[in-house]
Amino acid sequence: MSLDERFNKAAESVKNLKASPSNDDLLELYAFFKQGSIGDVNTERPGMLDLKGKAKWDSWSSKKGMSSDEAKEKYIAKADALIASIGLK
């Protein structure tokens, strides 16, 4: 199975977790997903009243410079760890 196929499979599996992961885990998944699929952050940081948007932007921005393939591998590893600890529906 190719890296992209494994990445897409992990993204689908995460949607079927028995319980919602912690906010930190969700932010990390988000950052790896965006870095793997888009690359470095390409938008302005949200305003001070958009707390959720800022947290997501900051998390993604923290992965700046990471290669797409490395981000996909880390996303897959994080998804596998969450599946192992939380389980699927």
C-alpha cells in the first residue's frame, strides 16, 4: 500500500474512533494532516477572538518545514496510536 493510500485510510479511520481524542491530540492530527496534504501554513493567523482558529493555525505552523511525506508518516503513526488506545466504533 502506498503512503498516500495509508494516509487516506488513517484519515478515514480517525473519523470512526469510539470516543473523541483530547484537544491536544486533535490539534496534532490536524497539523500533520494539513502539513501532509497542503504543506507549510499558507494563510494569515486568525484574529485574537478566534481562539479555536488560532490554536489550529499555531499547531499547523509548528510543523513548518516538515516534508509532506514525513507529516503523512507522523499522521499515520498518531492515528494508529489513537486507534490502539481508544478503539474504533
